Amino acid sequence: MENAHNNTSASGMEAKEFTLLVALLMSITAISIDALLPALGIIGKDLGAVTANQPQLLISMLFLGLALGQLICGPLSDALGRRPILFGGFALYLVGTVVCHQADSLEVLMLGRFIQGLGVAGPYISAISLVRDLYHGAQMARIMSLVMMIFVLVPAIAPTLGQAIMLVTDWRGIFTLYLVYAACLIVWISFRLKETLPKSNRIPFTRKGFYEGFKEVVTNRITASYTLCMGLFFGSFIGYLNSSQQIFQVQFNTGNLFSFYFGLLALVLGFSSLINSRIVEKHGAKYIAFRAICLVVITSIVFFALHGFMAITLWMFMAYAAVLFFCFGLLFGNVNALAMEPMGHVAGIASAVIGSVSSIMSMSIGTFIGQMYNNTLMPISGGFVITGTLALCLMFWAEKGRVEEVSEI
């Protein structure tokens, strides 16, 4: 780990501070989603939503902005460095947040969320590229797991923050929270984070260079397969996120305890990520990810089938969701690291394409699953069965021709 420590010091920070900053940079996406979840029903009523599922689009619009923004921020981060993209992204995020705060219709609020999504692409892309600049292989997977462990503490407390804010003001106060959060990170970056991409390693931004980098990513069987795998699996996760407020507050009538149940599941994910960070170097990312996806598919088949025999209770859903979230902690960091592993020489463009393609896929799948919500959990569990099965097929395709790797799986 001495080499990793020296590499991390190149950022101007010790390893712990660097990991915490990267986690919080990625967490601006999570807090932008999860703190707003308890308010979706109220926002729908205040701004005249046509259907109960329509406010879910406030989540999807942020993901759409994030997906498109990554295609811009990735190449620019390779050309200009990580810090300029961080500052530019935060500036755009602040603009979108102000638009949301002042919105007087659901359409304007969706526009603001889209701009927010474009903005968070900067911190998100830069955070991944910062790690890729300094770490490789199993060490990268371990750091990403530690980042995810801290990252999930934000969704564990964000809904509680959202509900607490609404006790003293209306839902617009949540966007004030976003302004403060972003401002604190801007100050931290300004004084503590050094540039991690030397000028000698930068890639000029040209259309030809972007096209060649894009082509290299999408034609690499391993990277392309794991990118699609990530998009499929994360799509079902977004389907859950989109429906979570209705599942807990409407279907199971938990009221203000929504944030407690939601946070509890996030802590399961964090615990799982911690375990992954301890075992990934010993067992390998492929070995762990394959078994996690298998468990998701099997559990989802059983849970889907239960709908035909009995009424699903809250404790039954929580047990099922706990298994899912434990597997998420074993999947997200590992699958992303597997997709990025062959792309060290084009980290910025690679993270942009991987993130954009997987985000567009997941946003589309998640929106579809969310809009299918019908006061049952069949769309959620069915989604995990289908996407999980396809993800397993993609993992085998990724390792086609690498017999020793397939045997390890």
C-alpha cells in the first residue's frame, strides 16, 4: 500500500482525506436524488402532477442530464485537467439548483433538474478519473469500494434531511441544502485538491480524438460488456429509487418513517461495500460480481413468485430489499472497475462513455419500471430478474476467449 499512499499524496492529500473527498464528490448525485424523495408526493400536489407516477420524472431528468453531461465532461477532463471540470460542473449545478428553487410548474422544475444533472456530471466524472489517475487493478476496486461505503452514508441520511427541512419550511428548502452542500465542496477543492493529471498526459480535445476514444471503448468487448451490464443492473436500481416514496409511504403507509427504512437499506449497502473492500483483492472483482448477480436473480424470482400466493408485507419487502442492497455493495464498485480496467490510457473519455451509456440505459430502464408501478412490487422484482439474467450473459460474453477467467467466475 506504500505505493498507493505515495500516489495519493500526489493529489495534495493523505489517502483518507482523498477517499472522503472523492466519496462526497460522487455523493452530490445521491443527495440531489435522495433528499428530494420524501417531497415527491407533496411536489406533485403543489405543482399539479397529472398522475401519481409523474413526479418520478424529477429523478429521471437528473439522470438524463448526468448521462449527457458525462460525454462532454469526460473528454474535457482529459484535455484540461480535473480541477477545471470540477469548478465548471459545480457552477452549472448551482444554476440548475436556483432554477429548481424558483420553479412554479412541474415542467420548469424538470428543466432545473436536467441542468442540475448536467452539472453533477463534472464532479462525478472527475471523481472517477481522480481515482483512475492514482490507482489500478484490485487497488482501484478496493478504493472504489471504500468510496462507495462512504458514499452510501449520504443516501442513508439524505431522506431524513429532506423530511427535517420540510418540518420547518416547504420543499424548496431542500434546494437551499443543495446550494450549501455544493458551496462547501467548492471551498474544499479550492484549497486542498491538486491537479492529478499532468499536462504531459493530457489529450487535446478534438473531434477525431473523441471519436477514436469512443470507438476504442465501445469496440473493446470487455469494457463494452461490463458497461452494458452496469446499465442493466443500475436501471433496476433506479426503478426502485423512482418508486421508493410510493412503496413506503403509499403502499406500506410508513409516513415519516420512510427515511428510516430507506436509510436502513442504504446502510446495508455501505456494510456490503466495506466487506467488498476487504475481500476484493483476495477473490477478484469478477468472482464477487458474478455471485452477487446470481443471488439477485434467484432472490427476485422467489419474491416475484410470492405475489401469487400471499399479500406482501413490509417486513417481507425489507428482507428482500436487504439482500438486493447487500449485493449492490458487491457490484457497483467492482463492475465499474472491471469496465475501466482496459482503459487506463483514455481514462477520461472511457469514464465518460461508460458513464453516459450506462446512465442512459439505466435512466430509460428505471423510468420504465417506475412508471409501471401499480401498488405492487412485481415491476421491481420482475425488473431485477430480467436485467440480472441479461447481466450474467454479458459477463460470460466479456470473458469469452479467456478460459482461465471464465473458470474463475
